[in-house]
Amino acid sequence: MAQVTVTIAGKIFRIACDDGQEPHLESLAHELDGRIGDMRKAFGEIGDNRLTVMAAISFLDEREDVKVRVTELEAELADLRARTDRIDAMVADGEDEIAKALNDVSEKLEMLARG
């Protein structure tokens, strides 16, 4: 198991992670540190714990928005797939009708050719 050292809100943390996940964890910590820094600028020195909790809640709020959007997109995708299936069925029916019409024409031409 790997470990990574990150700085969040001026404090250093050593965090264990799976091997190879170090860059990802460092990136997440950097993003959290940035969010806390932005909130510190917006709200002033209201305490590290409050800023950390506010940052965490803002990330969770964004996650919920993303989950709602994913659900909407999944529903839209299901609708588009259903429409595609209906169009495919209509095309197949049209192809069958064209094949039948060509077969009818062919039979009529053969009858005319026999005279």
C-alpha cells in the first residue's frame, strides 16, 4: 500500500492509498485545498474545521447535482434507444415491403415475357 503526503489548509497529512493512486489523491487534495482557500477568501477566518466542512458540503452538493443530471441523461438515452429501435423496425418493415414489391414486379415481368 502506498502513502502520499498532501497539504490541505496549511496542514500536512500522510494518507494511505492503493499503489498507483498517488497522483489522483494528490490532485483531489489540491482541489480540496483550493476550495478551502476560496472559501477562506470569501468568508474570512471562520475556523479551519468550519471551512473544511463547508468545502466538503459544497463538493457533496455538486455530486448530487451530477447524480441528478446523470439520471436525466440515462432516461434520455433510454428514450433515444427506444426511438432507434422503433426506427430500425420501421426500416426493416420498409425493406420487407420493397422486397415484396420487387418480387411482384419480377413475377409480372416473367408472366409478360412468357406471353
